[in-house]
Amino acid sequence: MASSSSYLPNKSYQFDVFLSFRGEDTRKTFVGHLYAALEHQGINTFKDDERLEKGKKISDELLQAIRDSRFYIIVFSKNYATSSWCLNELLEIMECHKTNEHTAFPVFYDVDPSEVRKQTGSVGEAFAMHTNKNESEVREWREALEEAANLSGWDLRKTADGDEAKVIKKIVEKVSLELNLNDITVDKNLIGMEQRMQALDQSLEIGLSDVRMIGIKGMGGAGKTTLARAIFDKLSINFDGKSFVENVREKASKFGLEKLQEQVLSDVLKDKGISVSGVHEGRNLMRKKLCGKKVMVVLDDVDHKDQLEMLAGDTSWFKPGSRIIITTRDGQVLVAHRVKWIRDVTLLSKEEAIRLFNWHAFGKDKPTKEFERHSLKVLSYASGLPLIIKVLGSHLCGKDDSEWEDALERLKEIPLQETLRILELSYKNLEDDYKKIFLDVACFLRGWEKDKVIKILESSGFFAKPGLKVLEQKSLIATSKDAFGRNIINMHDHLVEMAKNIVRREHPDEPNKHSRLWVQEEIEQVMADNLVNEATKCIALRTTPGIFLEGLGNMKKLRCLIVNYNSFKSYYDYCGKIEEARLQFPNSLRYLYWYNYPHWCLPKTFEANNLVALEMRYSKIEHLWKEGKVMEKLKFLDLSNSKLRSLDLGLTPKLERLNLEQCRDLVKLDVGRGCLKSLVYLNLYLCRNLKSEIFNEELESLEFLNVSGLDLREFPGCIVTGHSNNRLLQLNLSYNEDISEIPSSIGNLHNLVSLYLSFCRRLKSLPGSICSLQHLTTLYLGFSGIEELPEDLGQLECLGFLNLSGTKVKHLPNSICMLKRLKTLRLLDCYSLEKLPEDVGELESLEELYLENCSNLREIPSSICKLKRLRKLDLQDCKRIEKLPEEMGNLECLKSLCIGDTGITHLPHSISLIKGLEVERSNYDDDSESESESKSESESRRTKSQRTI
């Protein structure tokens, strides 16, 4: 049978279904019931005694009705073949079916398909009445009967035990499904929906007997309603009742929730007379009336938990098998209602966006050639948002080249008001503080690391973490990982555009009255014309030739100043031209970021009594002040890679984070009593000239300490005081080559998660007490002097990463096989390593094993074949290893095997069982490969030599 979902119809149809049947057999029975069921489902059906107008020639109308129908249901009964009328209908139906624009379904009512196919039995007897007819006509009828009988359909006597009602339901479901699949393919508004519907299949799981509420969330205009409608149209046929409630937010506000309760009850119960006088009565009615029906209900654009409580209180309201789909911009509404299945709607791919735009702009899949360049500009502007694509496509439809040019230029300055209105709904519902956070993120902080964004917002006095969570729940921001695994705050281009429009719209031509300034030209104009006032709260600027910054001091309510963030280096060269004496900062500043600050200290006039965060990386600052000033509120200080020479920490009594990484000129830190009690983060990496003693027992709040490359002569014992309140999570002592001993008191760091001791060349061993660190997940010992490991290393039950590269260990303790969470084991350049533990296969979580250049290692234990999660095995330059275990094929997750410059000449036969494996080698003779490897596999494996330390 031709699948209607596989073609793209090029015409519209007057009827969905045409019924072909022998009236005297089935009109008042099966066909009558089938027709009623199709019509009830909203399927427009042609049935000759219902549709034909009296007085018209039946044959012409009938032929036209067949051609104007998308599907045909042919009900074969005992007397069907007696009617030349029915047979001529069948001829026309089968001709249309062959075009692939129509589909026919046979129903074998009281005859066997083989009787229709071969014209035998009762069908043969009926057909015998035409023996005196034209021979060619009779032959065509026979061929049509045979073709129709070969199509996929329903044999009533063998389907659903002959239960006509059930068969009719199956037919209606099939036709509904095919109609919906066609609509999804054809409807220009549903482009891209098929893939998104499939992604929801796992959440919907139609057919399971549980009641499910499924949430679809996303930003305004992202296609949530379109997706919900497509699912509803496709799947609602499987339910006893259905209701699609559009615009819940708007309708609840205008008409009250009781009207929406009425709609659900009326739709599901098919009773237009239902009346609800109040929401509590409606709630009770819904709970009583809906529990007996398996329903599909869509609640579109919900924005408050109360709406869900009154329209879909809980799963007990509905019969098992029911599905409730909720669309919203606010994920918290779903969480508060305990919706278990929540899915984000994805924006359109480039290909989908092109198709959708072309349909709306040109009415076809491809634009005319002269508009291709303009179309790409529109799609770049839309950034995958369906709402923008549809609005712009419709707006530009029928316009000439110059009008397109004008419209695209206008968009650069003035966003489309229609789209802004829809996008802004989520913003308007925010609390005031959250609105300010949203505007700060949109204007300045998009693309920043989440931790830094939180620091900036908290410095400005906001409750940043709950604020960002609300914005994410309302689909106004998103968090993603960058290449380094850091959480980055993202925001859609059109939300950024909307936010900037909010800031500018009241005074579009007067930037000095804007609360936030980010356009460099406008900032320079405001400064040059001395138009500064108290309206400005935040500025992000670059230092450029001739820029005037004297006016900064007059911005009495400026709370955030960002200078040279992510600027090109050419801008930094101009920093030194800013006159020190004329530079002023307002005392209202709470957050100050200046990359490559050009002066040796902060301005004398700056009191900094409100400053919470100061970041001046790569600056020329040598001292904070010419004369010391106490900064009572300062919590975050980052002067990394600066010219800093000394710092008095007594001036920062509430400091929580101090980053002095690579301050190579730093020689002195003044540490007053009590000034380090709040310190959580301390980074002194490569401060080699630091002479003063900063470690004392006041570091009771410290969680992160990096003193790598500090040329320490011994382990700073004061950080392992034994106090129960020790909070240290990460300790980095790498590149301190003179440290020769780790005290046993390290076992007191009960909360330690990461420990770095790489390149501590004189460190030969570790104390046994290190094995008591039950939270330790990461241990770096690479290229240290370690020769042996504690026998009880296996007690580090949380350890997930262990680096022993470049050490002199000869063997690993057997207890290492007890590390059930170890994912990565690095043993590169362990020249003394002679063997691995026999039970290495017990490392059940191991994903990466690096043994490169272990030149004394002779064999790989057979137990390695038990590592079901191993993805990478690196044996590069292990020259003494000559073979791999025979059961290597059991490593089903293995993707990379490095055997370059080893003694391995043959791979075990079983390795061919591993799908997608890439074997890397440098001097490997293809002729000596195992027979299990195909020639194409050999050719596809490239010569590689990788070295990872």
C-alpha cells in the first residue's frame, strides 16, 4: 500500500475520504456506522446518498468527487461486483491510487480477499452477471479487483474477532493518522515538527496505562504551541476524549478559569450544555466526570500553578492511559505541579529555518535566485526562532528587492514590534530585581562564565543564584558547557535585542538617560559632551585614543564598570594615555573590572566604601593605594598577572576570594590578625618572589588553595590543623620541587576533593593517612619523585582520576583494583613500571587507561577484557608488549586503541566484534593483520603518533 506520508501532495482536496460500497449490502449497517464515526472525528467524508445534489448527473459528480478525495475506503461485500456502477467507481479509484496522490484501503466485509482477487465464490457469482458486457471493460474490472484486493486493508472476519465497532475504530484511527502525517508534511507552519514529535515519544509512550503530564517549555515564539498542536492532531484519535485549550494565560485573565473548565468538560464529554458557575465547582466536576475517560488534554501557555490546579489537579482526575500536555515559558510552574516529564523545545536547524522562511516568503521550498542573499541575512537575524521567521517571511512576501533592502536595514535599528510584544510577556511577569538581572545579563554578561556572572550580580546587591534560576525556568537564559567544561550563560539574540530595546525605548536618542551603556560610540559621546548623570547604573567600554573618562566620577549611581573586557590587544596600548590625575571613580561602584589598568594605584579620590569586587588582571598596579584605605565591603579581589609588589590584607577584612596568580613581582603580603577568617579562595600560583609567611591557622574558611610554583621548602602544616571545621576542597602544591614529605596530618583534610602534587621532585612517598580522604576524587602525582604508593590506596573509594605519569613506581598496590569509581588512570612515561595488577579488570568504571612509553611493561593482564566501560587504551611505545589478550572483543565500549611502536604484530580475532574501533599505530604491517579485519578497515586506519602528558 502506498504510504501517504511519503509524498508531498500538490493539490488541496474537497474530501478527506470517499466511501465506495454496495448500498443494499452495507448502507444501513457497516457503512452507515463507519460514515458516522469518520464524520464524528472531523474527517470530511463523501457518501453518495448523502452528498449528491438532486437533479444533477450522478456520474460526472461521482467522478469529480473521487478525484477530489485524498483517501478511498472500498467496502467489498457479496453483491459489490454485481454493480457496474461500483466497478466503474473502482476503476477510477485505482487510476487515482496509481498517481501516489491518493491512497485506497480495501475492507473485506463478508467476502474473502482471495475471492475478490480471483473473482471466485460469491464474488465470482456476482461478477458472472457481466458476461454479456464489453470484453475489454470486463477485463479492466477484473484487473481493478485484483489490484484492490492486493492492497493492505482490513478483513472484517479476521480483525478484532469480527467486532464491527472495533474494526471501524481501527479504520478511523488509520485514516486520522495518515491525514495528520500528510498535514505535517504539507503545512508550512509544521516544518521541523516531525523530529521534535519523535523526541517526545519517550515521554508520551502512548499505550502505557499510566497517567502522564508532559511539560513542553521554551522561550516565546519557539514553537511550543505548534508542537503541542501537531502531537494533539496526530495522537488524539487514540483517546476517548480530547481538548485543546489555547492561550490559557490570556483566556484565564479575560474570562476566568471556570470558562476554561467548561471548555475541557464540553470537549471531552461532547456536551455543549455544560455550565460552570465557579472554579471550585468546575474542579469538582472535572474530577468526577473525567476519571472515566481516557483523555488527551493540551493546556497551552500556562503561566501560573493555580491554572494547573484547576484544570489538571493531579493524575487521579484522569483514567489510566490519559495524557496531559502543558506548554509554558516558565519551567517552575511545571516543577511546582510535580510534572515528571519536562522537555525543552529546540529551535529550528538551519535547513528547517530555510524551508519555513521560503514557504512564508515565497510559497515554495526555494527562493527565487535574486532573493537568496537577502534570505540568508533574514535567517541569520532570526537565529532559528520560528516566530521571527514566520513574521519576517509574511512581512517580506511579495516585496521587491529594494523593499527587502530597506526592511533589513531597518531591523538593525528598530526590532519588529510584533515579535517584541510576544517575547516581552515573560519579562513583564518578573519581579523587579529579576528584571534588573535580566537586563544586566542581556546587555553585558551573555557568554560569561556562570560563576563570574554570579559574582558580578551579587556584588551589585542581587540574589544572583535564585535570580538566574528563575530566568532559566522562564526560558530567558540557558546554561551550556564550553570547551573547557565551564558553565556559560547564554541568551537568544532576540531576547538580547528585546532587553536592549527596553533600556533604550523611553529615550532612544538620549543615551545619557539610559540605565545601561554598552555602545562604544554612545559612551564616548556622553563622556566627551559631559552629559553624565545619575541615570546610568552600568557601563561596559573600551579604552580608545582620546577617550574622556573624567566624567565617570559624576555618575553618582554607577554600580558596575567594565573596561576592556574581551577587547583586542591594540586597545590596551592606549590605556597609558589616560591621565592618572584626571581619572575618578564614583563611590557608588560595587563592581569594577579593568583589564590592563594603566596606573600604579587606585585614584586617591576613590573611597571604595561600597566596592564588593575588584578585578584588574594584567594591570600595571603595584599597590592598591598610595595611602591605605580600608575596604569594608570588598569580597572579591583579582590582580592576577599584574605588577603588584605588596598587598596589605588588613585593608580587606571581609575578603573571600583572592587571586594573585603569576604576580611575579609580589614580595610582600601583610597579614593582620583576623583578616583571613573569611577567605575561601586563595591563588598564589607562580608568585615565586613572595617572601612573607601568609599561612596561619586563621584560614578556617579556606576551600581552594593554589600555592604551586611558590618554591616552598616544606608542606605548609598550618593548613592541616586537625580542626573539625577544616573546609579545604582543593589543594595544589605542584612545582614545589623541594617538598620532600607530606605530613600524616593530611588525613585531617576530611573534605578534600582534589590534590595536586605534580613535579614535586623530592617527594618519594605518601603517608598512609592519605588513604583516609574519603571524598578525594582527583589525585595528581605526575612527574613527582614518587616511587611507591600506600598499600591501602584502594580505600579512596571516591577516586575518579589518578595521574602517576613520569613517576618511578615499579608496581601498583593490589588494592588499587578496589577503586570502583576510577575513570581515568594515567601512567605515561612510567619507565620503571614492570606490571599491572592481575585484577586490573576489577576497575569497573575505568574509561581511559594511558600506558604510553612504559618501556619495561611486558604484558597486559587478561582481566583487562572485563573493563566494559573502557573507551581508550594507549600502549604507544610500550616496546616489550608483544600481544593483547584474546578476549579483547569483550571491550564493547572501546573506541581508541593505540599500539604504535609496540611489539604487537597481530590483533586478536575477537577485536573485530568491537564496532567503531579506531586502531592507531605508526609502524604496523597491514599484511600481518588478523583475518578478522577487512581490507577497508585497514586502509581507513591512519598512521598516528599521539603523546599526552
